[in-house]
Amino acid sequence: MQQGIFVGPQIKQIFEDQAFSTKLNATERRAGEAFENVCMDFLGNKKVENYRENVQELISLYSTIGCNTSLKVHSLLSH
């Protein structure tokens, strides 16, 4: 079992790597897409309206594939 922390440049490399997604099964691929959605639509420069559903889907799919992770997200809302 491997564990680690990914930072911005590493995450971008995974998103751009076409060979990576071919090595995943269907459920893992859906979890990867959910992770990408959360990164782009919530943690990026913009925040979509349905971000809660995206995060919930990510947690659900990670649970399905047996990924035990704590999702800690700190955000600063500015007015």
C-alpha cells in the first residue's frame, strides 16, 4: 500500500498523462474524473455551484475503491 501527498505540479502531470487513465479500471477512472472535477471546479480559481455534489461524489467513489483518505480542505471565502 502506498500513500503520499500530491502537490499542484504533480496533480497537473497526472491530469495531462494520457497513459495513466488507460491503466485504471472503470471505477478508478470515475474516481479520477471526480478528483479532477473537484480540483478544477472547487480548488481552482473558480467555484461552481454544485461543488458539494462533486465533493460528495469524490468521497463516495474513493470509498468504493477502498481508498481510505481524509479530505481536508481549507478555504478562505472573501467578500
